[in-house]
Amino acid sequence: MEYFDVISKRYSCREYQNKKITKDELNKILEAGNLAPTAVNFQPQRIIVIENEELLKKLSLATKYTFNSKTIICVAHDVNVSWHRYRDKRDFGTFDSAIVTTHMVLEATNLGIGSCIVCSMDENMVKNILNLGENYIVDALIPLGYPKDEGHHNTRKKLEEIVEYR
Ligand SMILES: Cc1cc2nc3c(=O)[nH]c(=O)nc-3n(C[C@H](O)[C@H](O)[C@H](O)COP(=O)(O)O)c2cc1C
């Protein structure tokens, strides 16, 4: 698919078919995430693929937004590894995770796989379920699957509303 088609076609898919994506598709999505740039190339991200039914059930108690997906990717970062800006100590790990996440959802779109970026969750519950230590921040969950629906186009603000030239 053309690059601009991929970014135009991506949407938040909230209804999936009752079928798991293939290992090959999953690997391509993970590889795309791994090509993401990170601050100072520190690569603080930790990617956890959840396909175990028991864990998926537990995750559905930590967020309303699993959409019965059979594959969920958790994107977290290690605050002991992520770049903290020298001047103000700001942690850029979530920024890194956002780019990793974007790479993965765009590759999913490219493969005809639906995805949704989910941040509304009980983060502590997710950390407990996935056995992540104190040094981790959970940045997003990404349910994946074959879309049930046709997709949709969301309204966006006009460029004039968000861009200014000085
Ligand atoms: C940082 C972030 C957090 C989000 N969290 C959720 C969420 O918790 N649940 C959900 O259903 N969608 C979530 N979304 C999806 C947004 O609602 C969606 O991207 C937005 O409405 C635009 O729609 P589109 O993705 O279909 O273009 C999130 C998206 C982003 C970027």
C-alpha cells in the first residue's frame, strides 16, 4: 500500500472477528515497531504480546477497551533506560512508546489488520497482571485483529486550526 493510503486508512477498530492474527503478521507488526526511532536510541520500550486466554480475561478487568481481541500488545517503557532531558529531567519514554505504537498500528493497517490505541486503563492492574516492576510505565495497549466493520473516517480539525506559520 502507498504510504499515504496506509495513514489514511488507519482508524480505531473496535470490533474484531473471532479469529487470531497469524504469527507472521504479528512478527511484521513487531518488526515495524522495532524500527521506530527513540531518544538517543536508548530503546527503553518493552513490548509484551498477550495471547494467553487467562491473561486476556484479566486484562479485560483492567480496561473496558479490549474489544474481545485475541491479540493485545502492551507497550511499556523502563524509566531507568529512557532518556531524561538533562535540563528539566523530563522523561521521553512515553514519547518513544508513542512512536513505536504508531509504527505498529500503521503496519497493522498495511496488512489489513485492525487496531486501536488504548490508554484508558488501570495501569497498576495491568502492571500486576503482566508482572512489570516499579520501573515500568505502561504507555498503551493495542488490541489487534481482523476488522468486523468497514472502517470509518474520523473528522479532523482543519490545518488552519492547528498549524500556524511565523
Ligand atoms: C493516546 C491515545 C489514547 C487512546 N485511548 C483510547 C482508549 O482508551 N479507548 C479507545 O477506545 N480509544 C482510544 N484511543 C483512540 C482515539 O479515541 C482515536 O484515535 C480518535 O478518536 C481518532 O479516531 P481514529 O483513531 O479512528 O482516527 C486513543 C488514542 C490515542 C492516540
